[in-house]
Amino acid sequence: MKNLPAQPNKSLIEGLEGLLALVQRGESVGVRELARELGMTPTRLQRYVGTLAHLGFAAQGEDRRYGPGAGVHVLSAMSLSASGLAGRALEVLPSLNDLGVIVALGMLWRRTVSYVYFSRPGTPVARALGNDSGWPAKESVIGLLLLAHVPEAALQEDFPEEAEELGPILAVTRSQGFARLVNDKQEISLAVPVGSPPIAGLAVSGVRCGQDEKQILERLTQAAAALSGEKNGENR
């Protein structure tokens, strides 16, 4: 995330934050509840979601709770088509299935990683797109990878209490060019950037101790290059 411009439009920022929070919920929500989560007054948020509903990006049910509207699906389809990322993911990422681990392609928004592609072992390829909800960025190998590229001011804003703790971890991630996490079961997660500067992170999770991490990282890097449209080291 880049630093704020000299004269940011606060209403635009808050309106988009409201829309993204509404979409991430995955279920309808009341204005007061969502306002508490976002730190806004219900009156202010009501103006935003009312406008979003007018534009078709939100929909209000009979219970007066809000959920995503048809406009969200249109925007999603247009965005995925324009970037070509989803199509390339379906072409490239099934080649990693032989590793027998989770394969994920995710993007960072503030404190959350959202997945474009999430495939568990045995998951049909057709179900891998958008097959998992968001995950806290500081607990995600993709989140740590992408947070390492976030400006310090933005990191302090989004993680005011954890920024000092995250600092050394993110410094190591930046220096080595990839992120690595080990869970309580001693399973390893690895993530590499997609694009330069990175627009997403490509990760595998569930790597067992003893597997060749260097070889896995090489395969991830090759797949990330294909996802970003690179060929023979050059952008297409």
C-alpha cells in the first residue's frame, strides 16, 4: 500500500473500506455492527452503504441488513478479466499439485489476506478460484511477505500495536526475498512475490520437514513469474 497523497479524499477511503468489509463478511450485516468494526458512526456508514446500494454494490434485505450487491460480482468479473490473473492461475498453479500441499495465491488489504486461488490437496481445479475466505495478514505467510513491502507509515497505521513486533520478521523476509513460517505441527509454509513490486503472493503450506525447500522455492518462483506475465526474465 502506498503512502497517502497530499490531499486524500477521506469519504472515498471510508466508502471503499465499508464496501470491502461488507464483501469480506460473506453474510449480511447490520449497519451498527459493521460501523463498530470499522470505527465509524452508524450515521456516517449508513450514508455510504445507502449510496453503495443505490449503485448496486450493496443490497439490503427485508431484515434491513446489508450484503454484497450484483455490482460487486460485475466488478469482480471485470477486474479478473482485465488483469488476466485468474486465467493464468488456472493454467499455471495446477502444476504444483504434485507437491501434495495447499497452494494459495493471495492479495493484501490492510490487515487481511484475501485469496484469488486456494487449493487443498484433492481439490478440483474448478473449485480453487476464490475457494477460501480471508485470513489475518500477520498470521499468513503471504501476509508477512506482502507486509514486508508496505511503507512504514502504512504499517504503523494498520498494525499500531504489532508493528514493533513485526519489524524484525519483515526485515528478514525482505532480505531473503521470500517468507517462511513453521506451525506447531512443524509444517512449513513458503511464499514468494508475484510481480515487482508485488501485487500478490504465491504460497504453499503443509511442506514437511525433509522436503527440499530450495527446490520448492524454485518452482514457486517459476510459477510466480508465469503468473505475472514474465517470460525469459522479461515482462510480456
